[in-house]
Amino acid sequence: MVENNLKILRKKQGLTQAQLAEKLEIKRSLIGAYEEGRAEPKLSTLVSMARFFGISLDQFITVDLSQTAASSANETSNLPGKSNLRVLAITVDKDQNEFIELVPQKASAGYLNGYADPEFIEELPRFRLPMLDAIGTHRAFEIKGDSMLPIASGAVIIGKYVEDWTEIKDGTPCIVVSQQEGVVFKRIFNKISERSLLRLHSDNPIYEPYEVPVEDVSEIWEAKAYISSTFPIADFSLSKLTSIVMDLQQEVIKLKKA
């Protein structure tokens, strides 16, 4: 999508190739080569372009912006669950590689208002995990409570930013940021097309599912990994049942031989 999106966004801003090249501090000939598909930008250049146009890197390289160019290059479809193409505040190192920002539990309330504020995001702790997918933006959230056992309270959930909520599959574990519920870690059951809402389920069965209207949701991050200092507790009752079944199998084998 890069060559097509680059051309659309440049023209939307009313810039010539030379003007855009000057702002990105690269050669004009490179802009032409990128738009014509004769060359591919480096990751650092892609990040710079996405930040300049005020969209996420994931949107820039995977979303066909020609579908929205007629109305605005900064808005997606008005269908429920289609979030706006907005500035996704991120932090990067000197080589323009994205960090993973950590939202501690004590910062969760502030995140509801500061998630789009670059200065707020800049103040968050940050780190990098090389095993994660290089495409897309990731963020980490510390969770509290036992609603998602066996993932223990205090674990850090690392999520990938979800642009199109209508594509979320039922049962997907996600961090959901909403004004009504705050920052929560739940499994999503997608009811957007039917009722314009999300049904949130806990893995711990003592917690009842509940529904959140999509208009109340600010962000969704699909869970990709978690970090915890607490190991899951072994289910010894299941181990005992397995042992009993194996003993019965051995007895049946003995009876058949007899």
C-alpha cells in the first residue's frame, strides 16, 4: 500500500515531491521512486512518513487510503467500530524504531485522557522485545485483579494496536480502553455489526460478562504476550484424574490378557 498511500497523503497535504522530500530530509528522487514502486523505503523512513502524516505505521502500510480519500485522508468509514485515522502517540529510539510503552496500573486513570497526548506517552516507561512482530504498534498494560486467571494480578499484557475493530474475532483476548470501564483485559465477543457493542468476558467464571457500546471505546490492543513474576498454579485435580484414567487403562489391558 505504500506507493499508493504516499501519493494520496502527499497530494492531500498539497505538497510537491520536492517539498515532501525536504520535510522528510531525503532526496526528491527517492519520493518519486517510492510512489512509482521502483524502490522500497527503509523502516526508519516509513516511520518518519507515518508520523509526518499523523497515522500509525500499520495504517500506512496495510490500509488502502484511496477508499477514504474522497472524504478525508484522516478519517475512515463511519461504520461502527472503524476508528479514526489519528495520530497514534508513540516513542522511538535514535534509529526511529518504536518502543513498547508500559502503562502501569497507577497510570491507568491518566491514560484515559492522555492516550493521544505525546507528552504523556513520552513520560511512560518503555522497553523493546525483539521477538514481537515488527509490523504494528505495541503497548504494555499492567493488570490487577483475578478476572483473567490463570494470568495473575500484576501481570503485564503486551498488546498490538487494533485499527479496525469490526475484524476482531470472537474470543480474542484484548486490552480495551473505554471511558466507562477504564483499562481492562478481557476476551472480546464482537457484536458491532449487530448491535454496535462489544461483549467482554473474563476467563474466571465467577465474573459475569458485560457489554460496552463502541462509541465509548477509545482504543483496543490485541494481546500478543504477557510478562509475569507469578507462574500459573498447577491443576493437581486434573493430574489426579489423568492418573486414575491411566490406571484404569492398565487394568483393562490386564483383563484382556487374562
